[in-house]
Amino acid sequence: MADDVDANTENATVVDPRRLYEATRIAEALVFASAGPVSSAYIAERLPRGVDVLHVMRELKAFYAGRGVNLVQIEDSWAFRTAPDMSFVIRTDETEVRKVSRAALEVLSIIAYHQPVTRAEIEDIRGVQTSKGTLDVLMEAGWVRLRGRRRSPGRPVTFGTTRDFLDHFGLEELRDLPGLDELKGTGLLSGRIPSNFQIPMPLGEDELAEDEDPLTQLDLEELGLLTPGGKADE
């Protein structure tokens, strides 16, 4: 059995150049034709048998690295995006401008770094109340989602970011969020911050905290996200 596994692994990494070329063309077509990021699993199902999808995607990513569009990885998915240095040629009147208030940006930043986080915790960090409208705007934008319920009195809802958040801000994963030194360098943090100040590292996108329960159908109905009986509320 072990020999079979080793053989399969070797076959998945050593591929005939013609099959690899065919696989890269298939992957390229799948990502190009999709309106949103395409998962590695979806691509792998459509590649020739024995071809390593990550090897294929890395080949494509390297090929597009110096072109006008880049192949970018967003968690375990892939998408074509305009190269950062070519963004100036995209006409602004052809791009939807999404205006976000300062309060919403503050809330989004807190959620990004402190997730999973409750509304009360957001307000405690900001020092002011957070209106439901601010959270609604971030959820409508697709950047924030309901994660679960905190195991504490009242079982408050927890918030976290989404894959669309990573995509919009050009991040492959949450670990790519700016760290302490980067934030200081951009002037977003004062040089007089306490010496013991640390930038928190959020959990993975789908990883629940030890004191967090997943949302159930009853939770979704209570929150107005599902109508009784399980039908999505439009």
C-alpha cells in the first residue's frame, strides 16, 4: 500500500510536458471564464489524471507575473486580476466606486485583525457604539460575514471577514494582513504606542475558536437570514 502511495505521488509531480501544457491551458481557460475565484479542487477535477494542480497553477502564476494581468491566489482559489502597476489605465468611469465611511473602515479593520469578534467587543475596542447600519454595509459589500455564536451569556453573534474581502484588498490569506512594522511604516500607527502592543493574528477563514459554536438553521432563522422551514430569505 505504501509503495502505491509513493508511486501515485511521484506520478502526480513528474508529468509529460505535453500533458502539463494541456493542463495549464485547461486551468487558464477555467479561471479566465469564471466571474469569481476558482477553487483548486474545481480545477483539479478537470485536469488530466495524475497532474498536480498546484504545480500547474504555480507555472501559470509565474507566466503571468510580468504581464498586464496577473494570476493571483486567494486562499485556495485563483483569479485573474489587473497588474497593480497597470491600474492607472483602467478608466474610473468603468469601475464601480464603493464608498465606505471612516467608521465602517474602523469596524472592518477590527474585524479583520480580531476575528472572531462580537459587536460588543468591537465597541469596546473603538470606544463608541457601532450602529447596525455600519455592519450591514460591510456585509452587503461581501467583506464581512456572521461566523458563529460565542459561548457566553446571551450567545452573541461573532463576525469575521470573507474571501471577497481578501480578493478586494489583494490578500492571499489573512496572514498577509500588514504587521506592526508595516503599519508603523505607513503612518497608520503612532510611534508612541506601548512597547508591549501586539497586532493580533486572526484565525483561519473557516476555523472556529474554542469558545465559538457554528451557526445553526435556528440561529439563521432567528437572525432573519432564513425564513421558517429553511428557505433563504431574499
